[in-house]
Amino acid sequence: MKTTSDVLIIGSGINGSAAAYYLAKSGVDVTVLEGASVIGGGGSSRNGGGVRQSGRDSRELPYVMWGIENLWPTLSEELDADTEYTQKGNLRLGKTQAHLDKLAQLAQSAGKVGLDVRMIDAMEAREINPYLSEEVAGASWCPTDGHANPLKTTLAFYRAARRLGARFYTNAIVERIEKVHGRARKVVLKNGMVFEADCIIVAAGYASRKIVNSVGIDVPMDLKVSETLVTETQPHMFDQMLGTAAADFYGHQTKDGSFVFGGSAGYDQFVRHDETTFSTPPASSLHGPCICRAVTGYFPSLEHAKIIRCWGGWTDLCADGVPVISPVDEVPGLILACAFTGHGFGSGPVVGLMLAQMARGEETVVDLSALRYDRFAAKDKKNKKAA
Amino acid sequence: MTQITDRSMRTAAFKPEADDDMLICRCEEITKGEIRRAVYEGMYEITEIRRWLRVGMGLCQGQTCTKLVQRIVAKELGVSPAQLESAAARGPVRPIEMACMGNEKGGVC
Ligand SMILES: Cc1cc2nc3c(=O)[nH]c(=O)nc-3n(C[C@H](O)[C@H](O)[C@H](O)COP(=O)(O)OP(=O)(O)OC[C@H]3O[C@@H](n4cnc5c(N)ncnc54)[C@H](O)[C@@H]3O)c2cc1C
């Protein structure tokens, strides 16, 4: 077993696996350590598949837009697998004036960064999607948003990276990082094994926090559960990605015809957990019914669609709602990618590409200085900055 | 678990077999050859096979083919089927209409 490489990646989710792919493609010797028995079994295989820009913070938009323009359209060919990427727009629905005001505000700030997203009235929304209920009062419309199959996309990055010679180890639970001559160098597993590399990328979701704590770095994040359900195959109805101003559900119809819907019952940040995140989060009996009521409020004709599976996944919620994607100055050789706050699937390919660039010491395709690990100032300092 | 699993074991080159065309998952129309090839491509866990090929994700939710898939994967990896972790069973036990799952008023829906 080879325990040294140029780059070590901790976590085989979409971010870790995509980084491994782009590194292996450029000839870098890379190893991925995954704590669970399954590749990409965290949020990356449990999410709603949204590949969207609308509704995002303006600090994230530049790279998400870059990925949607440059990577997603050709990703299936690139990875030699069908990611089921569908770029047919995103309708973000509102039922009340307050909803519409909120959507208009989001659209305006996204427009400033150059995203094509505009407000449409109920009639135009129904032209795009004739199944909407009478309760829908309007929507924001972003034609370049879409969705993809997260299970296939994550495993496709793994398979493609593996084909190119990237090594993956599962059941390899990382406990800590150790420095040698001031640089991040060693990764120690729970079973005592030690791996070494010149560069270590930590992409382990919430578990990243404990791992980088071992070298004195911290990110203010919390663990939050997010739940999803899927219906039996239905006749084809529509292709758009859906979201709502009320954030009561989101989802889409998949290539095979089933609907995948996600949502929340409101207690997602207060779920019992053991901090390992390898486990399946306990599914709450409140979530499914709550999502069903929300969906049928916007799409009455789906009331007879049958739910066949429900599941939950962990998300790594950042204090300020956007991820940390950044090299760590105090610990040369360490790169951190975590705190994706429940929307890191759609950005996975471009984040992987940029992590590979950071590991090679190159400039990233998009400037990421707004997402540095040391941006978290005390509230009095922040208020001063804003004023 | 103290033993880590090497996902890059270079198994011998994929060899087609005479019955690779045999349908294993009838709901999603997945053949034995597709399952064997997935293992060869690094999908060592039943959960990964499911996610990659959709075996057992269709109408019957794997009631028919789970055992068969386990046997094929085990043979390909050279382990006993009992050593493989089965995919998570998820609720609801039977398909249930949205109107019904969302109903908290009680009564028949
Ligand atoms: C229900 C749900 C719906 C979502 N919907 C969307 C959506 O529609 N659109 C969108 O863009 N995003 C969505 N997300 C968010 C998205 O799934 C995540 O942001 C994204 O998958 C994060 O990828 P990752 O690679 O950073 O983390 P993960 O996929 O969580 O991967 C981290 C990996 O690290 C491993 N690990 C943990 N600890 C250790 C350790 N000590 N040693 C070694 N390995 C370790 C884990 O086992 C895991 O495989 C959703 C998430 C959930 C749960």
C-alpha cells in the first residue's frame, strides 16, 4: 500500500472526488481518504440535485456561474457518464407580496453580478409551468439554472479519477493532521496508519472542523440535517428546477420520471447527532409530511403521486452562509473546502477544479478571496466595515 | 473497522461472460454484464452499485433482485455475499400518496 503522494484529499464527496479527478488529469499523484465504507455517501449522494445560481449569495455567484457556463454543459462527455444534467431554468415561486419582494431583492443583487434572472408574473410562470396552483402569485426566473443526478455525478468523478490513477481508500477515518517543519505533512488515521503528502486538501464536510482543529484552525459551522423524498415514476410534466421564496420545498422531475423534493420541518439544526457524520441522520416523522403539504400547495395535481423513499443527509452550515474554499496561511500545504451550507452540489465541479489549481500553486479560474477561512471578524468589526 | 479498503486494486482486465446479457433488475432493465462492469470500475459496495446503475431503485425497490446482485458483486470481488453490506432500507414501507403522507387531520385519504 502506497502511503505517500503529492496531494492527499480527505473526503470523497463531490468536492474531494472532483478535485482528485482534475489533479489526476493533470498528472498529479493523488490519494483520497474516505472514512465511510461508501464513496461519496455524505451530502453528495443525498442532495436534491439542484445546479442553480439564483438564490445564491453574491460572494458565491462568480464561481458558480463560471462552472455552469464552462463545466456542466460538457461534464457527461468529460466523465464518460450520464450526469443527467438538464439546463431548463429555475422557477423560484412566491405566493404573497412579501415573497415577491424577497425574490425581487435576490434577483436584483444577482443581476448586479451579471446573472440573468428576472421577475415574472403568475401568467408567465404558468406558461413556463402549467401545473402551478392558483396560489402562485409570481416567480423569479433564471433560464440558465438546472439540475443533475447527484449520485451519478459524484460516482462519475470517482470513477474517472480512478481510471486516471488516483488512489482511493475507504474505511480510512482521518483523526488528525500533523505538521513537519511548520508545514502540513502527515495525516493520521484512527487505526494509527499515517499518510504523507506535500499538500493536504480537507473536504470532509462538517468533520473538517475537527480535523483542522488539530493544527489550530477553526471554522464557525454547525451540523444541520436536510431531508428529501422521491416519488414513483410519473408521466413527464416539466423540466425546470423549482424553489420557493418561503423555502418550504425545492425539487425537480428526474430523467426517469420520478420527482425528488426536499424541504424542512424547521428543526433541522437541532437533530441528535454523534459528530461523525458517517451515520445516516435520523429521519424525522415531521419532514416528509411537511414537504408533501408544501408541494401539493404549489402543485395540486401531484397529490396522488406516491412517495417511495425518504432520506436525510448532513449539511455543514456556515455562520455566514457561504463556504470556506481557501489555502491556510498559518499551515502551508493545507487547503480547506467545507461549510457548503446545503448548496455545494451544483458548485462541485468548479470547486474541484479550483482546489486542483490551488494544490498546484496556480491562480484559480475565479477569485475566491471572499471565501477565505480567516474572514470571520467579530460582530463589532463587521458592523464597522458595513457602515 | 481497522482495515482500510484499497479501491484501486487492479483487478484483471474485464472479461465478458456468456450470460452478461441476462436481465437482473427487471424494473430498471439492468444486466449482469453492467453490474460486473460497475464492480470493475470501482463500485465495490451494494450501495454504490445501486446509485450508479439504479438497480433496485425501481418499482419493486429491489425485492426481486437484491440477492442476485449481491451474489454477482461478491463473486466479482472474490468475497462471500454475507460480507457485503446491504443497501439501506428506507421508509415508507409501502408507496404512499403525497396527499396521504401530508394529511394530519386523520381519517381516510
Ligand atoms: C438533503 C440534501 C439536499 C441538498 N440539496 C442540494 C441541492 O439541491 N443543490 C446543491 O447544490 N446542494 C445541495 N445539498 C448540499 C450538497 O449535497 C453538499 O453541499 C455537497 O454535497 C457537499 O459536498 P462535500 O464533498 O463538501 O461533502 P460531503 O458529500 O459531505 O463529503 C464529505 C466526505 O467526507 C467524509 N468524511 C467525514 N469525516 C471524515 C474523516 N474523519 N475521515 C475521512 N473522511 C471523512 C464523509 O464520509 C463524506 O464522504 C443538499 C444536501 C442535502 C443533505
